Amino acid sequence: MVLLTRTPVLWGSFILFLLIGVGFGIFSGVVGGAYLDTLDGGEASRALIASMTPAQRSAHFWLTVLLDTAYPLAYGALFAGLALRCLGRYGRLAALPALAVVVVDLTENMVQALALSGAVDALDAKVWLTPLKFGLFFLAAGIALVALLIATVNRVCRGKAG
């Protein structure tokens, strides 16, 4: 866990988080404009998959497996690293939502990849996976922002004291 608090890891995670986010925008056209990640119901997800061409399903599958697997690892490392680095003795507890959202997001990705490949339809799990993912994401992001704010205030106050 100490690795996540190192400055190069935090910067690398931040840059990957941004680049992958841009990647989703760049590739949205090849999946038909909508990603399964934004839908929180099985029926809506099934309807989206049914409306896709085979090429769009294949592209969505590969974007899920590649980009959307790297994405939670990048933002999870960033959010957990900031909590661990900046929140002192509360850092481990504050990092839990970031670690949990990685697990939930990767689980959602697996459900979606299986459905996109036609292997298994477990899309009904998105009824709770997707809202849980977004809730944990925003909680972890909020904690990371508070951690960053605390670190900034501490640095400014130390600078004035010296």
C-alpha cells in the first residue's frame, strides 16, 4: 500500500485516469455512442446490446476488457493513494471506498464482457452493481479531494511558519 503513496505513482495514476477517460470519448463512436457502464438495469443493457452491430459488440467487448479494466485500476490507485498519503492515521480507513470501487467496477466489467461475448447473461446484477460503483466512485473521489485539500492547506501553513 505504501507504493500507492509515492509521488510518481500518484502522478502516473492521475495521467492514466485522464488519458483513459479521453479514450472512452474517442472510441464512443465505434460502440454506437453508448457504453453499458452508464446503464444500471439488465433490460436496458440487453436492449443496448441487441441494438448493436456485431462490430460494435466486438469493439465494446475489447474496450471493456482493455480500457475499462485499466480505468478502475488507475482511479482506484489515485484515490486510495491520496487518502493513504494525506489523511494520516485515518488513511487506511479512508482508502477503503477506493479499493472497494475497483472490485465492484471490475465485477461489473466482467458481467458486461460476458454478456457482450454472448457467453453468459448476468446483466440483472447491474441493478445493484452500477449504482454501487457510482456511489463508491463519488465517495472515493470526494475523500481524495478532501485529502488533497488538507495536504495543500498543510503545505501552505508549513511554508508560512518557516
